[in-house]
Amino acid sequence: MINHMKKYLKPILKPIIENIRDKRATHYIKKVSRKSIHQVVKVAFIVFEPESWDKLQPVYEAMAERKNFEPWLIVVPSYDNNLSLEKTYGYEKKFFEEKYNNIILAYDKNGNVVEMEQLGFDYVFYQDPYNVHYPKEICSKSVVKYSKICYIPYGYTISTNFSDLLLQNKDFFRNVSVFFAESASVRDVMREVFGKNYNRGIQKIQELGYPPFERYENMKDSAQVATIAWAPRWSYDEKVGGSHFFEYKDGFVSLRKTYPEINLIFRPHPMLFANMINIKKMTRQEVDDYKELLKMNNIITMDKDPINAVLGDADILISDISSVIPSYFMTGRPVIYCKSSLEVNNEFKELLEGIYIANSWEDVETYVSEITAGNDYLKEKRKKIINNGLFSIHKNSTAKVLEYLKKDN
């Protein structure tokens, strides 16, 4: 009886609860908006994952070079393969401490969470928009009470299903004071979902370009193909794009025989192997055997490295649908896209004009053969797309973000 009542009441109560949460977030966003920012703007970046650090890295490092900003890193232990929150530090602590000085650990040695309110940050950036990845004391619904929350997407949005994902994750986004949209498509979705607060000037939704792209634009094109990288997606769920890993995994290894002098990089999503086991496409033993096969064929696995390190080394990228494609595209180097059924947005449609589209592993092999032989016939098209059209806005995006924050009162 009780379970039946809960099932009946849930759809009735949900919109009421959501409305209360929206009003709560609006109250606190308005409250922090009235606070004056410091003369030297104090900014926190809550981070946990080296793999996607390249998204916030240009903004953090640019702030560190300016006298009117004081940036800090709040390091949280990276979640485990089951997406469970951890309290024990691993490789992420070493990664950030070796690169930077202004480090604050989210947990002290006794497991206590840092009291961020006492540190007086003007702005707080999050590495991704999932509150479950952070201790409750520093998730967005806590921090919104005393600091302006900013967000730069951890991946460049390429599909039209962003609005659905956004609605599923309003628990984070409703607390964001300044959202730096990476594209016009995302900007328009955000302004529609948060239209009331946006029109009243409470929540700011800015399209100033995507800072990570600047790094890739500065990477030089190679005269010849020395390295090929493959980036398979982790999930076969069509709602998130699907994967070709299981179908193409042996084909990628076979490239070693065809191209013995070319470096091969395997760049799986960190969740790929755990998911292959979960959906019973592979056993744990088969995963171990495949990793050993890669090693035997002198194929480098780079699953824990920052993505910019992988993309910087690659002269050809083979990839499932992913936000790594737009980033790599900005280098001007060739992309072989393993086609997905996911509906893409206008920005990705423009990129596809300069991308090689593969419907099978045979198509992948054909494109690799052509490009390595010097026949990269889409090269000039890519240059034109990068310098014109929808992607011209990304020039000087990091500086534009910093200037906006300095003036935002």
C-alpha cells in the first residue's frame, strides 16, 4: 500500500519539489550577485580528473599569469569505475601537485571536507556538472550560497540531445551564475531552459568561444603520418552515441602489420573496459588478454593521460562520436569518424564537411591508406572551417572569459 502511494504521489510531487529547488537556487544566485568581487579576483577550480583537465587548464593558467586574479585548485579524489565518490586520493593528486602550487585538498588526512566558504572565493568552476562526483559540502547546491558558480563544458556538445541531458541534470545547472556556452546551439538551449532567470539577468549565459580550442589551433600539422590514435566510445547506448570498440578492436591491432613504422595509440574512455564487462561483451580475462595483445604489438595505451597529450601526438585520429573530435579538428589534422546514428547539431554538421566518415572498418583502413600516402583531400576544407563560419568565435576565448569575470558585478 505504501509503495503504491509513493508511486502515485511521485509524479504529482516532482514538479512541486523542482519548483522549490529552482526558487532556492534563484534566491542564492541573487544573493551572491550582490556581493562585490575582490580587487584581486579569487577563483577556485574544483577538479578530480587529469583526462579532461584541458578544458579548464587554459583559463586557470591564464589567471595564474595575471596580477588581478588569484586561482586555486580544490582537488577531489577521482570517482571509481562504478562512478562512486571516493575519499582516497590516487593519480589525480600526483598529477595536479606536480604541475601547480596553489593546491587545496578537498579532504584532509582525517577525512574532513575543506570549508570553502571560509576561503572567500568570488567564483567557483567545476570540472564537470555532476554533483555526485563531489562531496555534498562542496557540490553546487552548497557553494551557490556564498560564491558565484561558473561552468565551462567539459566536452564540446555535438548532438541535439543536449537539452534532454540538461533537464536530467538541473540539480547542478540551476545553481550556475555564469554559464560559458561553447556554441550557439548550447547557448540557445540554456537560454530556453533557464529563460526566466536569463531574461531577468539573474543567470548569465555567455557565448565567448571555447577556451580549449586555442591550444589545439596552435598545434602544427605534421608533414607525414608518424602516429595514429584510436578513441572508441565507452557505451553502446545509442542515446549517448554508441561505440564500435568490440567490432573494431582487432582491426586496430592489425594496423601494426600494415604500418610497422607508425606509432599507434589506443585512447579508450576510462569507463570502456568496465562497461564491456558489465554488458557482457567481454569477460575480465578477455579484457586482460586484449591489453596484453596491445602491448605485444607495441601499441601504447593512454587512458589516464590528459586528452590534449594524446591529441597532440596524433597525426590521424580515428574516433567514435565524441567531443574529442571538435578539439582535434582544430589542429587541422585528419579525422576518421566512425559514424553514429545520433542526431548531430549544426556545429558538428559543419565539421563533417572536413571529416572522413567511416561506416565500417574497411572504410577506416581505406582512409588511413589514402592519408598516409599523402592524399588528405579534405585538408583545405578543414582550414576553411576553422578560420571561418561557426568556429571563428573561438579566437581569444580565454582572454574574453577572464575579461568578463573581471567586469561581472
